[in-house]
Amino acid sequence: MKEILVTEPAFVAAFQCAGSACPDHCCKGWRIDIDKPTYNKYVKSKHIAIKEIAAENLLLDKTSHAKWARVKLNPTTGNCPFLDAERLCEVQKNLGAQALSHTCSTYPRQQRQFRNESQNMLTLSCPEAARNLLMQPDAMDIQQRVVLKAEFNKQPQQDQFQQLIGLFCSHLLLAGEGAIEDNLYAMVTLLMMAEKVADQGEAAVPLLEQTFVQLVDALNSGEMRQQRLQIKPDTDLQWSLLLRLQNYLKTRPAMRSQGVHNLFLNGLVHATFNLHQDDDAAGKMAALGKNWDAYIQPWLAERPWMLRNYLRYRLWQADFPQNNGRSMLQNIYLILAEFFYLKSLMAAQAVMKQGIHPDDVVNIIYSFQALTQHTPEAALRFHEEIDKVKVADDLSCLHLLV
Ligand code: SF4
């Protein structure tokens, strides 16, 4: 037997579906694929109601065994036809959890595999997963256990250099007690060094360790903040990014969570266009920044884990620095641009409410993730939008931190 290390953040290990209490359950508003064995099980079921619902609402695609059919959602409510009046699943209720399709039995769980390691995740498009990540201070404590399997996983071993960079970045997000932007600035500094020495193999490791220790010291002493505040804001870049992302997200095809996201997006449009219609880009961005400083910063100071958990999880979810053909700075640019957009939604929300509620942050993050990260295609399209705004080089991401 082979030993496989299972690694997962604490909130992933402890996850339980909220069931009928879920504010935006996943059985609606997007494509639900049904694999071939499940399709046959339902259309031939001895349970008459299941058989009838399947016959009427499973549309054959036969794209692959995994995507044999898809569920036709109710055109009025967008709900899965197997949901009963209490929003409970007829299949699970009558045939048991083992009868669920692969999609239904695994969501929101995801797994990434390396030869001797399996890493468990949750998609944050599930509001309960997002809530647990943001509300539980220890949500990102990493847990590990060993399981025995007949064979190693088929995927290659994890790249040690990439793994080290990912660990350094995650730890940099925890250092110091200042604004999270200081930590992000430290991360970008580390990545610049990592890109410079990446081809030096083992010799690069002591250099990176030394840089990491210096950055932690600079975060603890407040020096990192002083350095970050020397960056000249590029409000044109910030404004073009916001406009492009707003336009892109407004024109996404209707899907689950879009209504929730639009509430916050409309708030951003109101805060930037209606309340500051005569201002130029610099004026609009300054107004948003003022709201962030006045309402959100003090609120976050009482919940210092909240955005740190989110960003540490984004790194974990992306397997940062990713080894995907893009440079480390290109990959961090995407995460910083997303973060800038989320911050803008939060700041705009604070204008209307003169403050922010934890539910707002959960709703902003889960609805955004549902629209942009739910499938690899959606993530790719979203990242293409960000690429269109970049000016000069990848270091222009620093302008999103001031
Ligand atoms: S979105 Fe999450 S909490 Fe809601 S029903 Fe689906 S798995 Fe459960």
C-alpha cells in the first residue's frame, strides 16, 4: 500500500452543507451535469416520481460519460426539478445520498492531486463555505493526515520550489498587524526576488529565506507600510480596471448568484457615478478610498483574520504560484486585481450603510466567486479581462495597493 498525505484547511475538513437553510442553494441557476450511470439509474428507477422527473427533465448531451445529460431547470424559478417544496432533494430523500450524481454528491468539494498528496478544497461559490472561511479565525489552519491507497496518484510530484514560494507568501500574509496591503506589498517584493533567482536551483533557497526574514521584520516594524506609501497611486489604471470588470460582470449570462452580485455592483455604480458624477477618475477613486479608510479599515481591525483568511485561501485554491506558464508576477496580478475589485464593492457598500455587516462581505465574496471561478472557462474569461487593463509591466499591480 502507498501512503498519501491528505492536506486541507480546517474549514474544509469541518464543512457541512447548510441544507434547506442555505440562502442561495446550489441546485439552481447553472449547469448541472449528470453522468451516464446516474442518468440510467434515474430514468429506470422503480421510484415513480424520480423516473417521471428524470424522463421529463434530463436532457441527453452525450458529450462524455461524465457529461451524459444535463438537468433542465425550472424556467421560472431556475430550480432543479428534483427539489421538493421544502427545497430538499427528492433523489437524496428517496434513494439515499449514494444515488446522487458525481456533480451533486461532490459540490462544493474539490480536490487537487500530486503523486503522494491530495489537497482538499471548497469552491467559495457556496455561501456556507465562504461564511466559514471568513468568520472562523482558525479556518486556514492546515490539517494533514495519511491515508493508504493501492497506488500513488497519477499526477507528478509537487514542485518543491513552487511549494516553498507558496508557503512564504502565505506566511507573509500573517506577519505584522497593519493593513493587509502592506502584506501584499511584501509578497510582491518576495516574488520579484524569486523570479530573479528561479534559475539558480538549490542556491536560490537561502537567498529567498533571507529575503523572507527581512520582509517579516519590515512588516513588524512598520517599515513596509512606509515603503508602500511611497508608491504613487495610478488612479487611471484603477478606474479602467473597475470599469472593465463592472462591464464584464454585468454582461455575464444569467446564472446563480448574479442577483446577489448585482446588488453590490449597483452600489458601486451609485457610489462612483451618481454620488461623484462630476469628479474625474482621481476624484472617484479618492472617494472610494476615503470610505475604505473611514468604515472598513476600523471594522477589519476588529476582525484581522477575515481578509487574511480569504487571501491565504485564494493562494491555496490557485496552488500559487501555480506553475501554469504565466510568471509569478502575472499570477499575483490576477489575485490583486480581484482583491481590488472586492475592496471597491465593500467600500461602496459602506457609503450606503455608513458601515458594513459580515453578511455583506460573505455575499460579495461568494457571489463574485460563483460568477468568476465556478468553472475553469469562467476563470479564464475573467482573467482575460484583467489582462486587457494592464499597462507597462506586471509591476503595475503595485498601483492597486495604494
Ligand atoms: S450552496 Fe453550499 S450550503 Fe448551499 S445547498 Fe449547496 S452545498 Fe449546501
